[in-house]
Amino acid sequence: MFSRQIPVDHGIILVEYKESKINTSIHMMFMNFDLSVLWLNKDLVVVDKVLAKRWVPIYLPKTRAQYVVELHSKQIANFSIGDQLLLLDLQ
């Protein structure tokens, strides 16, 4: 929140303790730009996605998720429901 923009090749991953619809909901209040949002289940499979518009009060996944991935708005077409993501530690 309150940032002016997110780089096209950057994002964040929000992790919940267990799969949930409510606990993985997001809001876009105070956002200055739209986001591509992916919801992943415990197996890192995309279960829902949305182009989240700034200032919308709530977005809920269609099914339970454990991870929320927020990316630049131009990334939405790069992912489909059913895709499985691979997370690598590049440090």
C-alpha cells in the first residue's frame, strides 16, 4: 500500500497457516495501481486469479487458498487456473 508502482518482474507472496477463503481475501484500499492476484492452494496450484482494481474493498478467492501472490497487472495473462508454481530460494 501507498507505493507508486510495482516493477513488472516483482511481486509478493502472502502465506496463510492453512487453506481458507476468508483469510486469503485481500483489499485494494489505498492502492495506487492495479495488481494481478493469484490464489494458490497448499500444493501451489493456482485455484483462482483476478486483475484486482485499485480501491476495491474486497476480493475473495472462489475456493480455499493458502497463498496469495500479488504481481504487476501485466502478469495476469501469464498464469492460468490449474498451473502449479515452483518457488525457488535464489539466495
